Amino acid sequence: MCGPFGWGGFEPTSSREKKHEFFVDMTCEGCSKAVTRVLDRLGGVQFDIDLPNKKVFIDSEHNVDTLLETLKKTGKNTSYLGEKSAQ
Amino acid sequence: MCGPFGWGGFEPTSSREKKHEFFVDMTCEGCSKAVTRVLDRLGGVQFDIDLPNKKVFIDSEHNVDTLLETLKKTGKNTSYLGEKSAQ
């Protein structure tokens, strides 16, 4: 009776449904911790890091350019992959 | 007549003989490449990276604060260890 979504079928606002997806060339836990630290330092971000696939998913009040510049500060190869709908 | 150095044989100033030694918490080649990239981006530095011992030796026109801030951009734990005489 709640439909396939299980929570009444009602959608949250679109800003919470999409995450920016970035490629960040991380190869060890030290790399992912470094990314965590620069994003925490920036603030205003919620993020998940997928180390094996070298991806960072970010939900933020900041724009893509700011996020990309912040990630590039780490010195790692980084690129913006686009928006990804939250599961 | 110009001596073995080709420019009069006089020694460079002592500032070229000492290197600043930093601890940088690097754990893989990706970490050391990231450090290389941020230092290259800064410019005006000559450096060696000792990955196993997590150390970076820098000879630079920049002061220690600038070098430390640059290294910290990587998101890695970093500290200044002092000056080390070149071998």
C-alpha cells in the first residue's frame, strides 16, 4: 500500500536526491583519509568515498567548481563525472 | 680559467646547502605523487621524497610556513622537523 518506495512514495526535494560524482585517483586508505580531511576542512558537504572505484559522491551547498578545486588541492588526479541520483 | 664550475668556482650561499625536513604521512606511491604535484604547482622548490620514512626534504626560496601550508593542502598529516645539512 505504500508503493515500491516503501515510504509513501513521496519524493524528497531534488537537492537531496542528486549527488555530484567525482573521480579521484585514490589508491590507499591514506589517500581516502586525505580526501576526507580536505572536504571536512571545506565544510558544508556530505559525502561518501568509494575507494576501490576511486569515486567520491558529494552532496553540498557549494558549486561543482568549488568542490573540484577543493579535491584538486590534494594533488590527486580528479575529474567531475556528473550528477548521480541517490539510491 | 673559470674553474671546474664554469662560473668562477665560487660556492653557492649556504641557503642552498640546507634542506627543510618535513614529516608527511604518505603510505603509497599515490600519496608521494600527490605531494610531488602540490610542490610542483607551488614552484620555486627542489625536493626529495623518502616514502618509506614519510619524509620530504625541500630546498626553496619560500619560507617554512608557506611550505607547510602547501604540504597540508594535500590533507595529509604534516609537520616540520627542522633543517638538515645536505650530504
